[in-house]
Amino acid sequence: MAVAQDIGAQFLLLDVRSESAFRAAIEATVSQWGRFDILVNNAGVARVGTPETIEEADYRLVMSVCVDGTVFGCKHAIPAMVASGGGAIVNIASIASMRGIPYAAGYSAAKGAVEAYTRSVAAHCKLNNLNVRCNSVHPGGFATPMLGKTIEDLRKNANSTGQLQNRAANMLGDPVEVANLVLFLASDEAKWINGQRFVIDNGDTIAVPSGK
């Protein structure tokens, strides 16, 4: 809230799992500023669990925050953007949608859904000439509180120790790098980019460890 005040922005508390709350937040934004141009679906949560050990409560939490939040956000942002003459949606997915991450299986499923849904939104807006773009961003390991909690949870799981050690060296990215990519995709400089996947992971998804 303090940051929003410092830059002259409006702060709204939002539970993205609630469609009515998301609708109200967008309506409040339009009421305050007179238009709605950009939506970044960034809310996310991860829980440790393999395909065999994932807990139902953890699975439903991850899916509701990551997937439901994205769906509800897009649903109510699109008409608000159309009324403003167009806009841009950026959905934050993950490299977890592209590679097998057995210790966070539910998170992988959720981010895979976000990636697929992004293309559906982009196609819908394109085919109906709505002047709304939608792209997804897929970060690798970045220094965020969510990643820190995941690492701590993995340290408590002896079966995940090796996986954690193998990936630890790549979990050093500065979140500002992701923000810069999102800023570009939301800007008019990216007005011809739509329905695309942007990976930002310092080559983590393409590099093969030496000796493997």
C-alpha cells in the first residue's frame, strides 16, 4: 500500500479466487481512472507434492489462485478494455508448464492451464476484433518469497534434496528482469505480439548439465 501511495497509484485488496471480487476491483479501477488498459495476472501460490503425494487441499488452493484467478481476471478485464479502446493482458505462467517438475506437480498443472488459456483468450480477442492482446510469461527460478517457501519445504523433504541441489544454482534471477519483460508486453511497442509464450530463465530449459 505504501508503494502505491508513493507512485500515485490506487491500492485494492483482491482475492483473485472470487469472481465477484475481481469484477468489483476492475469496476473500482474504471471508476477511479476512467479506463482499463492493462491486466497482469500475477497472483500465484505453490505447494510441494508429487503426483502420488499431493494433498487435495494444496491442489485446490494452487488451482484456484493460479487458474481461477487468471480466468476471472481475463473475463472481466476484456469488456473493460474494449470499452477503453483496447488493452493488453499478461498472464504469469512458469517454466513448470514446459518441463516435468515432480515435486510441484499441482503447480505444473496450474501453470500449464494458464499457458493454454492464454492462447484461448488471444484467439477469442483476435477473431472478434476486440483489440485486446494476451501473452504469457514463463519465469525460471527468481528470488521471490514464494520460491523461498518452496525451497524451505523441499529441504524438509529428504526425497527432494537432490532435485533441490541440482536446481539451486539457477534460482538466482532478479524479479526486476521479469517485470521489464511484462512492461514491454503491456506496452504499445508490443502491439503486434499476441498469444505468445515468453520464457525468461537464463537458458535453464535448454541447457543440459555437463556430463549428462
